[in-house]
Amino acid sequence: MGNELYHYDQVESTQEIVHQLAKQGKPHGTVVIADEQVKGKGRMARNWDSPKGKGIWMSILLRPNLPPLQAPQLTLLAATVLAKLIAENSDLNPQIKWPNDLLINHKKVSGILTEMQAEQDTIQYIVLGMGMNVNQGEDEIPEKIRYKASSLKVEGGHDWNIQATIQHILRLFERTYDVFESQGFETIKKEWEHFGYKIGEEITISTMKETWKATLIGIEPDGALRARRRNGREEKLYSAEIHWG
Ligand code: BTN
């Protein structure tokens, strides 16, 4: 990962740049990093606040040999990489809220945005974006989301070296991707579940259709979420929001 790496001071969104590079035929593993994004994108058309020099704003071009239905596995893989990185390099206890929000002390510090370009049953390419709040102080987290969002610095009490952390993420991503390619998703799934948030606990699930109480069981071999309704029936979910508390 990162054999071709493009570093910008400021961009609208690293996602868009990787889409352009993908269309120019750049190889698997091409990476774009920016110090600042002025139009950072989150999931569900939300904004992603990406202030200058305060976090990791990075997108990776992937050209996996996978059926499109398995693409969500890559998002779970990326979340696992970030959780492992934090766990191995601090006393913090990262948890992954399905599908791919990274929480510390119940607050979101990182999110992943996976955008896929597919034709018929073939993935052309995937743009995997990772955003991680690193060195924001508490007063630099937008006030209206302070109750649910945080940074590594706020939770751990010290600054992190952003460039070194990026290098570390890319190495760990490459190693984990190799395991995924050679052994399949099973190993990654176990690691994900080790960090899984509220697994075995009762939470509230909202889908497009309804909101219900459920116990989170874990993830399926294809990356879907498995949950049990109060009446005992189990469901497999591909798209849902989880709430708690
Ligand atoms: C989310 O949790 O909603 C996903 C956030 C993803 C943010 C990253 S930052 C790097 C890349 N470029 C973007 O514009 N978005 C992703």
C-alpha cells in the first residue's frame, strides 16, 4: 500500500482524487493523503470535518478480485486495522460499531467511507476512505457533536505523530490485506468481533422500515450484521443504524 502516494496540503475530498486516479488506471494500493479537506465526505451524504493537520484524511484505491457483494468485508477489514493500531500503540480501548465507526469511550474518533465502482458482477475499483480525529483538543471538536465525537488526543491525553501513524496504518493494512487474500475473511471476522461494540448486548436497530430492540450477535461471513429480536427471531442486516443507551 502506498507505493504510489500523493500528499496534498488541501483538497476538497481525498475520495474524489482517488476516483480520478482510478479512472486514469492507477494501481491497486495507490494512496491519497491531505492535511486538510474542505469538503470531507461522510457516510449518508454527511460532512466530515477535516481540519488542517489535526487528523488522518486518507483514501486508498483497491482493485480487489471479489464479487461486489463481498465488498463490505473490506470496510470491516479497514476498521479492524485502525482498531488494532490504536490498541497496540496506546492504553486506549477502541471498539468498532458496526459497520465501521471506531469508538473510544463510546465516542466516535474515526469513520470509514467505502465507494465502489462496479459493472455487472465485477468490481472495477473501490475507494476506501478513512478519517481519524487525532490531535484535536476538546474545543476543536464541533460543539454540536462533542457529546458523541472525540479524538485520540482528547481520549488519550497526548498528541500523536500523524505522519508516523499513517505509515504504520499502511503497513498494517497491507499485512491484513495479505491475510485476507490468502486466508479469506474468517481471520479478519474474528479480529473484528474482538473489537465489536455491544456484541452480546441489547441495542436499538433502525432500518428504513422500522426501529426495534435487538441483541447483537456478531457478523456474518459476508460482513452483514446478525441480530436477535426479543421474540427470538434472528435477522441478517446489510444496512442499518445502531443506537444504544
Ligand atoms: C463516516 O463515518 O461517515 C465516514 C467518514 C469518512 C471520512 C474520510 S476522510 C478521508 C476520506 N475523504 C473523504 O472525503 N471522506 C473520507
